[in-house]
Amino acid sequence: MTRTLFRRIASLLLLSATASATPALPTASLATEAVREALSAPALTASAPQTATPAQAAQAEQTRAAAVAQAVSAPVAVTRSAGRTAIVRATAYNSLSAQTDSTPNITATGTRTRPGVVALSRDLLRTFPYGTRIRIEDLSGRYNFGNQIFTVEDTMAARKVNSLDIWMSTRSQAISFGARQVRITAVR
């Protein structure tokens, strides 16, 4: 079991080293599973006595199961991006395969496109990772987003830098939005 855990952690480190230049699509389940196993492995060896009666072994197993359940339910990593701002170029897109890939209604995180979803360029994903909730302010003052909160759930083409795409339900809405400078601010 220790070799398997070591191999998974080594493969995660290798993946993170190769993905540092460009953020890849999220593999949160693989990373989460490896970290949870790493957290629960010491509980397996430390809490089980070597010579125990069946009642003591059952109690030790119950304690270990509770510790593993607590480690599994605890957050693995917390990203602190609240309050961060950036001025970016904003455009709009809708679910057409000509504007996206072969699955136009599915975001990079695997959710369906809907109002409130935004796509960020890969350089901005380092500052505003997937799942970050942001507020958008149009710097020209022509478009009012009000108090709407958007969620980062998609990514743009690799050639795009310092850019944001807002999902809109129709092509005409996206075209009328055009391109403009906006300030994005992460909110809690």
C-alpha cells in the first residue's frame, strides 16, 4: 500500500511540474484522492495495536474509520483569492460549436453552460482558479452588470492572454456585447 501511495504522489508531483507552464484541465479527484490517502495512511499504522483482543481491534478500527471520515470531509486545499482584482479584455460567447470545441454546452470543469459562467484565459487561472466567484465592472460604463456574481468554470484558447469570456444565451447578445475593458474582483 505504501508503494502505491508513493507512486501516486510521485505521479502528481510529475504532473504538477509539467503543468506549471500552462494550467491543464482540473484533475481534482485524482489529487484529492492521493492527498486523502496520504492523510489517512499514518492513522492506519499508528492506531492499530499489534496485540489486541477482538474488542480492542474493533474499537481501533472504529476510531480509524472516524479519523479517515474526518480527513475525507475536511477541505484538501483552500485558495485565497478573495479581493484580488485585474483589468482584462472581456468578450462574450455562446454555445456554438464554431466558437468552442465539439462539446459546446460543457465547460472545462464539466458543468453545463448557463448565465453567470465565465471563461478565463489560462494566465488568469493562476490568480482566479476554477470555482472562483467574481464581480465584473465595465470600465467604459456602457454595460451594467449590477450586483451579478459570475463563476469561473471555463477556459479560453491557449493563444488568449489577459482575457475573459462571458457566456450569453444567444449569439446576438454576444455580438452586441462586443469587446471591452473590465475590472474583475474575486468575492467570497
